[in-house]
Amino acid sequence: MSFYLDDAQRHTLTQRRNSFTWRTEWPTWLLIGAIYGGWFFIASHARGFGLSIAIPLLAVFSAWYMSLQHELLHGHPTRSPFVNGLIGFAPLAVWFPYRVYRDLHLQHHDDPHLTHPEVDPESYFVSREAWRQAGVLTRVLLIARNTFVGRLLLGPAFSIAATSTQALRKVARGDWADVPAWVAHFVALAGLVVWLDRQCGIAPWMFVAGVGYPALALSSVRSFQEHRDADLHEHRSVINEAAWFWRLLFLNNNYHLVHHDLPHVPWFALRKVYVASRVQYVQRSGGFLVKGYSEWARQYAFAVAMRPVHGDLSRGARFGRPAAAAAFDTFSGGLQAPLRVTSTTPVARREARGSANGERDAPRHGRYESRS
């Protein structure tokens, strides 16, 4: 389902869809060549570069590859899920089979249920019941995960544990649908690990701990405050006006509200779509605008950006057990108030004033259309 701001935007995007760039998707094919070529060039020359250089570079390319996998599952560069699946099959980022990631992420795009922990598999919130049953240590870890530093250090571990647990539970229920994908993934991963060890001098533990985990941590930069809890689903996705490096690494997925509204738009067009209707998107997001990931890092390095319990929007709400709150008080020096739906960042307030001074206002109602 696509949401267009107005008929003019729908008409413009329909025209662009017929352009040579969109029809051929040559930027995405170029990207595929750059990522695969760069990854294997660095790996095969790891001894020459030195592992202290090769391993961090591989982590960056693996994070970039994860962004490519995201693009593939949304139907780029081909309309064939099979062909796109072949392109995204290689376990360069270690952890998850492409097909499993694809299915979970498409479930995440159920926007009316975005951030709901029982429905959204990518939610960083927990239900009130899960919070009530959690012990002190689990609560402290969940709170710490919602700091910027905690997201980098703990976010990957949470993702790995959650996906693995879900896979095991499906098998325990007698659902073996994902087992072939996991088996194929581990077979390919084993082959890649052997090649890296014997031909490139990269030990298995170094690949997992030095490439796989940091790659997932880099991707966690994008996920930090990517979504918030809000009454209106269009207020739940951020607009992050990140610097060029992050835009390229995340393939413009930092314009996250635009991506959720128009998931069929390819990565190379997202920025143009956003810039053309910037004021409207800022208003549509409810002021959920940030000037780059460094702003999140400055504000929330060790401060809590959002409360982990879904639906807890009150500024004075407590986390639950006093012991858990006290433990985190010791860890971070105190709990910070979460972002609220009605609040905006200083940047968003300036944008709102600009709109009041005569810039184009967003329409009260947009237009939803199913993708053909």
C-alpha cells in the first residue's frame, strides 16, 4: 500500500516510474557490483591490507550489504522475488537468512500496527505484560538498549536472540517452513567461513565477532529512534536528514517516513521525493525530524530516548519495579523523559514556523493506493 501526499505527487512518481533510470534500475545494479566487488576484493586482499584495516572495512561493507538486502526485498532491482533472493542470499553479514529477514520485514510494514510488540517483529518496545514478567536485569538491559551507546552494544545481541528464539519456537510448534532457509544459510556460511580462513587469513571467530557483530551494530545506528510510539501511525516514523555517508550506507532509508509511505520507490529516488515535499513530510511526521545521527548521539549517548513499554507515553510514568529504575539510575545517572507525540525538536519547530510564514501546507488528507 502506497500513500501519496496528493495527486500531483502521484502523477510525478508515475512519470518517473517510466523513466530509463527507474525502468532499468541501473543505479541498483551498479550498487550490487560495488558491494559484492568491494567485499570480496577486501577479503581476498586481507593479508595485504592487514587485518586491522580489512576487518573494519568488511564490517562497513557488510552493513552496506544489509541495506542492499532491504532494497531487494522491496522489489528492486527486479520484480522477481526469486532473482532478488539469489542476489541477497550470500551470508556476508553472518546472522540471518535473507528469506527470513524478508518475511519479517514485510510484516513490519503493517503501518497501522507499527511498533506494537505483538505484531511488529522489528519493534523496540515490549508489552506491559512482558515488562511485568521481566526480571530486574532484563529491565535494565531493555532500558539501556534505548540509549544510543546501548543500541550499538546491545542491539545486535537482542536482534540475534529474538530471531533465533522465534525460529526455534516455530519448529517447536511444528512449523518447519523456515528450516530450509536456515539450513541453506548455514551451509553457505560454513563455506564462506572456510574460504575466509584458508584463503584470506580471517579466522572464523574474527569474521563473526569482528565483521558480523559490528555490521549489525552499524545498522543499529539507523534503527535508533527510527520509530517511536504514537497514536497516529504516520507520526511513528522518523525523518533523519543525515550526512551523505549515512545516506549512502543506509540507501536513503533515513528518510524513513517517506519509505513507509512509498515502499516501492527505489533508494536512489527517495531523497528527491523527500526534498520535493519536505515541509509536507515534516508536518505529516508530527515534527519527528532530526538533523543527522550525530544529534541522536549527542542527546542520548547514555540517556534514554524512549521508554521500553509500548503505550507508555506519559512523561511521569515509572518503569515499574523501583529496583529496576534504581539500577538504571546508577548506570546512567537518571532516567530521561521520552519523546512525546505532541513535542517537536528545535529543527521541527523552525520548520513549522517556516510553514506558517507562507510555505506550502500539507494536505489534510492524502491518497492511498495499492501498488500495481
